[in-house]
Amino acid sequence: MSNLKALDDKIELREKRVLVRVDLNVPISDGKVSDNSRIKKIIPLITNLIEKKAKIILISHLGRPKGKFDEKLSLRPVAAALKELIETKIEFFEKSYGPETIEKSKKIKPGEILLLENIRFNKEEELNAKSFSKELSKMGDIYINEAFSCSHRAHASVCEITNHIDSFAGKMLIEEVNLVKMLTSNPQKPVTCIIGGSKISSKIGILTNLIKRIQTIVIVGAMANNFIKYKGLKIGNSLLEENQDNLVKDILKQCKISNCNMVIPEDVIVSKNHNGKGQLKNVDQIDDTDIILDIGEKTFETIAKSVDDSKTVFWNGPAGYFEVKEFSFGTKKIAKKISENTKNRALISIAGGGDTIAAINRFGCSDGFTYISTAGGAFLELLEGKILPGIKVLEVD
């Protein structure tokens, strides 16, 4: 589907220095990696390169050091975590570019890995600087971008570097781009999109781009409060993004024009505070002191029917305050329903967004989705139909 320059198996990698941009932006606690999920994702790529006797040089960032060294954001602990997952020589180098780094890249042996220090310790990285990119390119013979999650950034190790070295899109990057393009251009229909979160304004790009292509859109989470209130109903003390009536009106109008069915909560779980006891209410029964914190059974049943009727489901945003068990009903049920249908081969399911992934993992459903994106902003921007600079530079005519 995509027209990205892929690394052909015919390209000889033996004894070649393969410079790989990866995303190893992982949480670190007390000097150790506390979640190695992102590291695990690159293991198949590294294993493949080792089998092909390539010399592997990894470039990544960690956090936002703003062009300055910060010991807390060093990739040294990541090297230690990587060593636990793969059996080959892995060396961490305390620099990320320059003459010493270039020389170091020439000394590693086939099948070995050199992990460079945090690329964002250099201010030139975020400036997409040409001279800096030229120096980076000297560390490799071939460049692969396997960091889709960084490809919405016009940074040197993602964009400008491709002008100075033979460059390719990684396999996982291509898969993710293809999935998003499938969802936004030629999905298996019917399609249901479940969109949650606290701010409707942050999801307007996705909503606008998807409404004209899908059959059902489900609005949950705090952003559903805007739609409930727009109908003239009370929402009590629930979270609300102010001054968004025109946005709600426009979305409803777009749904009508595109013949897209919209589902908003008809019953909800409310409480007087975020740690209180939950009470089930219809949306026309909300008191002034109520806080809406989850969807109710009737709403879930409507969502479940939509999932059953669909061939493709995209989920971004939990249904409620799922971190507290009392208000986890809706999010848990949605996760399990999508997972169940996917496992029965009745559904293509795509999920993205930090809170959504956290919920899927919490409820033990991570093996029940066709694809779970950890790409954050890049994933959402591509869904909005935006051009990602890191993808654009890898396109072929």
C-alpha cells in the first residue's frame, strides 16, 4: 500500500555498517529500565541484521534533554536491558557523533551492536541540521528508519540524514504506515471507531478525517460530556472542555452528511468524587453534584453490537476513569470484547494511545488485537491525514 523504499533481501549487508534509527525512549527508574516493551519490538530487526552479518549501529533518543547532557537521560541503562534480550556483543558508546564515533563504528565486527548515546544531547538533532546529519551519515553504509514513533519530527536522525546515505524504511515502520493507510483509505467495512479522552479539540483532526470513511463512531470518556451537554442534559461536576459547542455541532453535521452513525453514552456510572462509590444512572438523571466517570451497561451493549457488526475496529481513548476499579467497567468490557472478536478471526482491530495501551495491558488483552501502536503522536497525526516528514523522505516515485 505504501510507496516507501523498503530494504530488499537482495541487498548485501554482510560486513556493512547499518545505521538504524530506533525508538528506545523507555521509562527508567533507579538507573534501570522499568518497561522494556519498546526494546523487545526491535529484537526481530536486530536478529535479522545479526544473521546477515551486518555491523549494527543504533541511534535513539530518551526524553527531552533539549540539546544538553543529562545523566538521568543517558541510554546506558538501555544497553544493559538490551544485553538481557539478545546474545551478541553489545557496546555502549558515550558519544553520538563526531570523529571518535565514526572511528568506533568502523571497529565493530559483523553481528555486533554499538548503541550510541542519546542523540538529543546534541541541539543540532532537533534543528535538522545539515552538517550534523552529514556527520551522522559517516557512521554507516546503509540507514534504516525503524522509528515510526519519531517520524512526525523533522529531526536530523530522521529526516536530513536521508540526503547523505542510502536510506530505507524498516519493516515495522512500513507495516504501521500501511495499517493507518488501510484504516483511512480502504478498510474492511463496516468500520467502528471508538474515540475517548478528555478533550474533544485534541481529537478533532482524527474525527474529521475518519467520519467520512467509517460507518459508526463511538464517543466515550470525558469528551462524551460535551455531546451530552449539547443535547441539553446535565453533566453535574463532570469534566468538560469549555466553549466547544460549535465543534460538537460541526461533528454531528459531518456525521449526518456522511451517513455515519454516532453513539454517545445513554447510561453512565457517576459518583460524588473520583474515589467514591459508583452509581448507575441514565444520562437524563444526572444531579448537579454528580461526576460522570464511566459508561453503563446499556451503553456497552450498544458498543458491543457495533463491534459485532464490524469487520474493522479502531480504538483510541478509554471509556472512563479505568485506573480505579469502581470505574473500570466500560474500558475493561470494550477491551475484552474487541479482543474476543479478534481472536475469533471476526475482526481487524487497531488500538493506539498511551492510556488505551495501558488499559489493554491492565486487563490482559494485549494478545487479542491485530495491531497495537506505541507510536503516539506520529500514529495520531497520520490518522489525521497529515504528512509526516520522516515518512515523506523515504517515499519513492
